[in-house]
Amino acid sequence: MHENASTKVAVTTSVTPVHGRPEFSKHRNSNHQRNLSLDFRSMGIVLPTINHPSHHRNRSLDSVLTKIPEVDVIPSPECPEPICAPISDPNIHSDDSGIGSSEMASSCSRESLSCSEPSPSKQGIYDSQTFDKVSKSFLLRLIESKLFDMPMAIMYLFNSKEPGVQRYIGDKLFSFDDNSVDFFLPQLISMYIQMDDIAEAIDPYLVHRCRKSCDFSIKCAWLLNAFHDLNAESKSRGGQLISTILNEHYKQGPSEPTSLDSFNLLTKKTHCRSRSDSSMVNLNGIQIVRERNFLGDLSSGMAFDNRCSCTEQIAECRCGAPRMCSEVEFIKCLTTLGRDLAKQPTREARTTYLYSQLSLINKNLPAKVWIPLYNCNHHILSIPPRVAAVLNSKDKAPFIIYVEVAEVEDAERSPLTTRVSNLRQTRSEENLTRCESQDLKPEINSQNMFIVAGDIRRRLTVSTDIKSSSPTDPEDPSAAALKELWSEKEKRVREKSPYGGLANWKLLPVIVKTGDDLRQELLASQLLLTLHSIWMSELVPLKVFPYKILCLSNDAGLIEPVLNTISLHQIKKQNKNSLSMYFEEEFKENALVKARQNFIESCAAYSLVCYLIQVKDRHNGNILLDNQGNLIHIDFGFILSASPKNLGFESSPFKLTSEMVDVMGGLDSDGFKYFKLLILRGLIASRKHMDRVLSVVQIMQSANSQLPCFRAGATAVIGSLKCRFHLNLTESQLISLVDNMVESSLHSITTKLYDGFQYYTNGIL
């Protein structure tokens, strides 16, 4: 045995390494055992010596890589194109992976797409024509291929540590559709604030989009407000971007200077004094009329007027009027209203105050302002007060409004709809007009003017009639507002509106929420959209209904309502029947079959969502049913490692009750089997694209580790999320896993106890 072993050693030592690798270090781990099953040298076979350079290219994947199509990279319109000197050193070769280039200079790293000499400018880009002069690496060819989409770009941008790769991907953003990039705007802003190298790479793209769109500029400012610590040093990169946006340095032409302190006014309450239309200035004996700014003064009727004097529809404003201030003031009025509503002592007082303030806001409409949840293609005409409602909340006062808008090509540049003079004024609006005509004299001083404005608001609150034209539940006025069919509501509002005759008239709903951190809701919405996209691409009929979230700050935001829905709590409260009986009463004949199918497919989808991202606080007030039978979950304030009161009380994989199973047809029905099959198919499809889900969470965690959902730590949160995809299980093992999850959820004691807790503490059935 010893002789044979020594003979083999003697044979193998004379053989040149196959791939030209140098001898391994003597300090290599001795525990590593070589697989001798296919070792020619262990069989005594001596391979011929290969003449090659010191490092040989592995071409085993070349046939595959050549199949990747190549496309040109669109250069950044913001930056000049630098010239990168060609590389002529022929002695540089790639490593074993084939990612490197045989003609790359030694100054280029294996991962970098750029050369260190000559060094590029800070806003430079790398033209694809320059790279044609050298052999393209695998990473470059991947980035230039049609397979490289925005989810892949955000993942490579976050994980790469090479400045050349980061800058090249930053320039690649220009080739993507705006909507696909906007989906990852929270991640881009988070990386911009926390990672200087990535901030330098994506800064040209952000500058370009801010110049191009006022709506994009404001959304960037709001996200910076939500993710950036305003108490931190203002000279940080995030603080500089905030200042640049607010001072409108991106706009072509003059603008009013704005200090960084004014950013705190984006969503915070302020007291605006009433001001006269003009003041006389004596300059060298000549009287000059100087117009005052009425922005934010609701009693003026011009609170959202930026005083733009351009009368024609042009690409850029020529008069130098600030372009963002009108929209900022409008949103600030809504968030201020939300904070004031929370101070009202009773539900009736909140409703009264809501009606009066919306009537006051209507005195300043139409205006060139829009609802930023939706595309920037409309102007707000009016906000009917009697259709609005204060939503249920124990401590906060979120409210829903339905906004009449006129669809336009571009909200910033399209002409404004003329205000209708014969508005059907409510009693509050009549009182406002009467007070203005009697009390607001031109010669009144500013101190008295402030008192009169406050007196107007007091009289409006006292005199407003709170009776609504639509039927409401006196204990829950929001229920009727949400359950009413959207088509019927739209028709009813349009018939009573003086703008209803406009061909471009439209009604948009929005929920204004203050006092709550919506950053976790925003993350949950992104995860729902990601899973929805995965299931659609894998042809799995799972239905989720993500809604739009816009963070205005770390304690305020806008939410898109889910229309034509009613909560399970309201079904139990109003009908006194089980969920299956409600289905039989609400849906007839063929509609019942389709409604049950919708229920099963949506229930399976949200069950899997609740399991993967650990959604908690699943009481019947947070679960809705729409008019097609779809089950829809809302309020994702507790996800990943967060739970109500941090008790971790809800321990089941997801919420599944016997009533839900009865709607499917029972435990032995085909519907229940279909439900479990859908969960299995959805889990198999999800784990194929696990990296897409993980990247969204990892980027947000790296920049927002203080959020409740990340308090367990990055390793614990990301590790637990990855484990829930069960990459180590076979499909047969996944079947057993799904059966166990469904069984444990259906018979969970903690689910029943939590529902009981919500009933005794909040009255939720």
C-alpha cells in the first residue's frame, strides 16, 4: 500500500496543472479531501504537458455566453461622454470564471467595468463603443443584454463594491422605463443617503429626472424627508439634495430662494397670516404696487397660486415662478387637517371639522395641484365635503376624500380649468363669503386680519350642517363611504358637481393618514407587487391587490383606498350571519361560483404573503371582501419581526378560520384542495425568484434599521425570511409542509384568542 501510494505521488508531481494554476500554498486547509473518482493522475495516467501562458482562459461557458443578445447602452443625457484610452497589454488574461477579459489592463479589476487610468469624471459615463475595443466581460454583456431588468439592476447596484460597475449601472438607469425605476425609488433614495459611492453613481439620473418632472422632484423630497434624519448634519449628501430640490436649482430660470428650514414645512402645521392683495412701495417718489404672496393662506382664495404669469402652454415656465410650492402647500393643508382632526374630542366633532375645512380649501380651487398617488396628469377642481369621511381609528384620525379632477396632458404645463362662478355653495361656503364681505376690509391691519381669519374658522365649525347626502352608519360613517359601489358614487358626485359636464372630468379617492409611520406599509406594498409579478410570470393564479403608498414624512402619508369593499367585521356586525351565508345572499347562481373561485385564489395568495413576510395584527377589521368575492388584506404595519406590543402573540403561519373554509366548500371539498394546491404552487414559484424579494428587504434594512420590522437585527430578519422559502426541501416535502401549515393555521388557538382580544378591547367582531 505504501509503495503504491508513493508511486502515485511520484507520477502526479511531474504533471503540469491542467488550468495552469500555481501550486497551492502549504498552509491550505489539510482537512480538504480530493475527490479521486475521476482523477486520471490517481490512476497512474500522465497527461501531456500543455504549453500556455501563466493564466489560461476557461472557455467552457463561451458557447452559452455568446447566446446572450447584446444591446447598446443609452448614454446619460446629463453627462458628457469621456474617452477611455484603449488597452493594449496582451499579457493580461482572465481568471477561471471567464468574467475577466484577456485584453484588460492590470488596472481594471475582475469585477469593475472601468479602468482606473485615466480616472473618469464624477459624472462620467462609459460609452459602449469604447468597450467594443476590448473583449467584453460576462458582467458587461449581462448588463447590456435584454435580460438585464430593473430588479436585477438594483440588486447588482447594491451588492457591487466596484465604483466602475456602480457608475455603469447608474447610467443604465436611463434606458429603463420611468415607471419601473419609480417602483424602486425608495431603495434608490435610501442608498443615496447611506452610501456615498452609490449616491455618486445615481446622482446624474436623479438630476435628470428632477429637471424633467416637478412631480418626481417633490416625491424625491418627501422620501428624503421620510428616510433622512433632519437633525443630522445638513452638509450630508441627503441634506444637500433636499436643499437643492427645495431651492429649485434643477429648474431652468430664476426662482425664489428657499432655506433648508422650509423643508420642515412640507408636512408640518403652520399658522399663516392673512395678507392684502398688494402693498404700496414709494421708490424715489414713485409709487409701485408690489404683489404679495398668498401661498398657504386659505382665506385668500389663492392659497395654491404660485403667481405664474405665463399664459401659453410652453415647455418651461419663463416668468421664474416657483413650480413646486403650490403642490407642497396643498399637501401640507391636508396633513395639517389630519393632525387637527385627531385633536377633536368626538366622532361628530371630527366630521364637522372635516366638512368645514374642506369647504375652506375649496375656496382656493381649481388650482394647478394634483394627487401625487396617481400620475401627474390632472388638475384638482374640487373636494366635495359631504362625500368625505373620517375613518375608524382609536388614537389617530385618518380620513378619506374623493377629489374631482380634470385630466390634462401635464399638470405643470397644461392650462387651468376656469373656476365655475355659479357653484352650489354649502351653508359653510355661504357663511365664509358673508364673513369675507363684511369683515375683511382692505385697510385692516395684519394683527386684526389674523383674528378675523380665526373667527371665520370658528363660525364655520359651529354652523356647518353635518348631515350627509349619502346613507351612513351613525357608529361607523366610513363603512358606507367605502362599501358604496364606485360607479354609483362617481355618478352621484358628477350629477351634483358644477364641473360634471366636462369631458375630462374624473373622480379620484385618497386616504390621508397622519401620526403613523407608513414606511413599513410602503415596504409591504413593494413586496406584494414583487410577489404578484412573480406569480404572473410563473402563471400561478394567485390574486393580490396591492395599493399605492406615498410617504410624506416619517409620520404622514397618502394611501390609495381599496374600492367596493367591506370588512369582515362589518359583515358580521350588519348581517348577523356567517360568511358563507353572506356569500349566498350577495352572489346569485353563476356569480356565486365565480365569487367562490375568486375567494379561494385571493385567500391562498394572502395566506402565502402573510407567511412569507410574517404579517401580524390580522383581525377582521383589517380583512376586506370586495364585490367580486376577493379577500383582501390591508394595514401592514406589523411585518417581519414586528408584532402588536412586541408580544408575538399570533403564532400561526397565517389566519385561516372555519368560516373561510366553509366558503370554499368544506374540508373535503375540491375548493379546499384547490386552496392548498395554490399555496404549494405559489411557494414553488416564489422560491425560484427569492433574490428579488430579498434584495428589496435588504436595501431597506441597510438604510432603515431603526424601523420596528428590523429591530430583531439584520441577520435574524434576513435569515428568517430566507428560511421561509425552504430552498432545501423537495416538492414532495413541500406538500407535507403546506398541509401542516394549513392544519396548524385552521386550528390555531392564538388566532381565536387574538380575535377575542380585539372584540373586548376595540369592539371588532
